[in-house]
Amino acid sequence: MTSSHKTSFRKAFALLSALLLGSTGLTAAAVAGEHEGQQLYPLFSYRTGPYASSGIPVWAGIRDYITYVNKTQGGVDGVKVFVQECETAYTIERAFECYERYKNGYDGATVAFIVGTSSGFDAAVSEKLRADKIALTTPGGGREDAVDGSVFPYQFPLLFDYWTEASIVIEYIAKQLGGYDKLKGQKIATLYHDSGYGRDTIEPLAILAKKYGFGDIEIPVPHPGEQQQAQWQQIKQQGADWVFFRAWGVMTPVGIKTAARVGFPADHIIGDIWSGSEEDVRPAGAAAKNYLAVSLFPSGSRFKISQAIKKDVIDAGKGDLKDPSKFGSVYYDAGLVAGIIYVEALRIGHNKFGNRPLTTHEGQWALEHLDITAQRIEEIGATGLLSPVKVTPNDHEGNPAAKIVQWDGSEWQAKTDWLNGDRALFHDAIYAKAAAYAKEKDLPPRDPPTD
């Protein structure tokens, strides 16, 4: 029997078995399929809609890293990873459809955990994850109170949170002024995408404004942000000294160009981590020169892992990236980081449970014991691309850090080293939010906290 005949036979057998077992309540995912023995990575993408330009290079980075591991290493400890993409168009409703479709696996491949791609979905799916006992991680995003693993055992806002980002922005501004004491009397406007993601920095900025005495101006921009003239006029009229620009997708280049039209200097605009990619500044042309941004995902293809992927995946014609100019871009590298975290979490799980596809229980345990050291990052070839990450049952974020970078008209230049922000200032407030959520939902204390 040829390989193609075997594949056809397996598919036909799986379909027949699913039909025969349908009356028992079993799904096709519970029946042996073509990807039996593989680990499923459900990729909730958005290649359509106003945010597609930001998402497409991310998915390419994820897919190319997984392809590299499967091709050059035979998978993760011998376990192949199967990526199944599901289009969400960056809507919560379609993200839920994708979640329900793949939470139990697909075609024989099992799910260990979900990697999120939307802060809105991350917040909305909390109780569903708890009921289904499935873990979700959102590198560089997610709900900030999920840092408290005692309340949110199934959510992991790894690497970064928007509260930390707010404090990093204020730290950078203070340094430019000559110290935190110079913040008093300054006016700092936050122009934000009017969504859960965009509104996430309102509370921490209020805390920072109270502590340091600066004026806190909050201005929302309706989705998708294609019209911002009125908002930038308001910024000028209120005499803002700095703008913290929390945009996404098409909103970023539109905002940069509109700022230039009203005469607001680009070097006093600091974009957040999802407003600081090549896809954000190139469409804005000359108006983007000297624009600043918070950077969690350093750009460039100089990293050893990038060069290995280029050789073994891109140049071999196996890459997902259709536009080669995006290779090494901020968002492509964000995909690499997400892929690295996924693979390293599986390795942690394999060390405890064996080299086989992990279950959702085992995937949650693996995320909760994730420890990517500087030495391990060097072994991967990702030094400079990723900072060390160590997760505990009580801290589901790890060690948040980011840099401030500046666009020089052709590429991003780092203005700082890794900055950690003032986590201590927000610790009590964040954990109090988690406690309030637990009280609202009448959640019992987590016991045991881990296993």
C-alpha cells in the first residue's frame, strides 16, 4: 500500500469510526486520526480584517519555528507538533468558535494548552478555561490580574503586562526630564484603542499620576482607528507634553501621520508593544522618523536561531512568510518568541511526564513550572531576542521586561537596555484585583496551589 493510500485509508477509517461512535457522544477528535501521536498547536489567527497586517508576520514566525523544530530535531523530544490554523478576524466570537472546535484536539493530535492571540478573548474566556481545565498563555498580553496563579490557575500572561508597560513609559519620560521629580506638572496623554486591551493602562496610569504629580489625559479612539483628527487636536489643545500611544493595526500609522499634521513631535510619542513594528511605521513614511516605542520583541535577523531558520526553512522553501522583507521584523520575531515559549513548555512537561503528547492537565503543569534560563536561551540561539522567564504557581507572568526603541527612518534603534518597570508599586493593586475577582465569582482557595 502506498503512502497516499495509507493516508486515505486512515482518514476514511477515522470518519467511519466517528460516525459509528457518534451515538455514544464521542467526537472525531477522540478517534485515532492522521496526526495521532502529535501535539496540536491550535493557531487562532487573523489574516483578514483591519489587524491582518500585524498578525500575518506573527503567524509566520510561529509556523516557521515549529517547522524548524519538526524538521531539524524531529519534533520536541521526538514529538512532532501539528499546527492547525483557525481564522478569527480578531473577533472574540470567532475566537470562541475556534476554541470550541479544537479544545479537545484534532485528527488524533492532542492539545496541551492554548496560545492566545487576543487580550479581549483572554479576558472573556477565563471561566470557560476554568470549567474545561485548559491552560492559555498570551505572551506579551492577557489580563494582568491573571499574574496571580492562586486565582487564575489556567491563565498565563507571560513576559509582560500593560501595567508594567505603563511604568516603563513613565520611567523613560522621567529619565529624559532629569528625574522623577521633574514629572510634576507634565501633561501625559494616553491615546488608546477603545477596547479591553486599550483600556488596560487607565488604572495604573492613575496610580502613577497620583504618585508623581503629572497630568493624566485619557483619550479613546474607536475601532479600528482610521479617523483620529479630533483626538490629536484635543491633545494639542490640552497642551500634552508626551503621548503614550496604545494603538493596534491600522490605527498606528494613521495616528503617526495625523500627529505630524497637527504638529506633534514624533520623538514625544511612545507607542506600546503592539504599536512598534515595521508594519506600523513604514506606512507612515517620513512622519514616523524618531517615533518611539516599547519593545518586547527586538527586531532583526542577526540572532543565531533566525539564521538557522533562514537556512533550514526559508531558503528551503518551507517558510510561511510570503513577503521576505518581513523576515526579522518585530512581529515576525514576536512569532519566534511565542514558538520558543511553546516548545520550551512542552520540554518541561516531557521532563516530568515523558516524551509523548501532553494532556491539558500536563500542559498546565508545564506552564506553571516554565523556567527558560539565560543558558537555555543561548543554547536555542535566542540571546538578545528573549529575556529569561521563570514562572511559579503564584506568579504566572515571569520576569516582565522591555526596551524603548526609536525608528530612525529605516530600522529600530534601542534607546535603553531591558527595563523592568515598577512591579512593586502595582503588586498589591493587581493581586487585590485578583482577590476581588475570586470574591465576585465565589471561587474557593486553590488547594493545593500546585501539584
